[in-house]
Amino acid sequence: MRVDRLETGMAWAEEPPSRTRHIVGNLVVEQVSEGMVKAKTAFMLYRSHHEKDENIFAGSREDELRRTEERWKIARRAIVLDSSVILAKNLSVFF
């Protein structure tokens, strides 16, 4: 199915892929309930493409993490960018 989709010419991807660097800091963790925590972070994401397009995104992220038997899983995520307008030509990354 994937090969068929790629051959349609309607499957978009960056070629070559963007180079990205994620910087995460200001981590604050608080327990919400038994087995549930809230993690707040600040981030900066640098993205370059074709050696000429550059973007810097900054913002904050708030995650609610739930403990399962095996590991922590994201139950909810909210991302708020500092910029109200995104000037990037495309957006192919997750914050």
C-alpha cells in the first residue's frame, strides 16, 4: 500500500529531509494524581533545509504523562508557540 501511495505522485515528503535540532529546558514536573504527572518544558527548534531555508520555533509544551505497567505514556499534550504567525514554507516536524 505504501509503494502504491508513493507512486501516485500525491505523497509529499521533504527531499532531502530537513536538518533539525531540538533544545528542551526549564523542565517542571508536578504530580497530578497517583500514576499521573504534568511536565512543563520550554523548547527551541532549529530547522534548515537546502542550506538556504532556516526557521527557529520557540514555545512551551505541557504534557500529562500516565504510568502504565511498562512505561510512561503521553495522555495529553498542549503546545504553544511564542510566535503568532508561522513564516515557514511548510511544517514537517512535531514539536
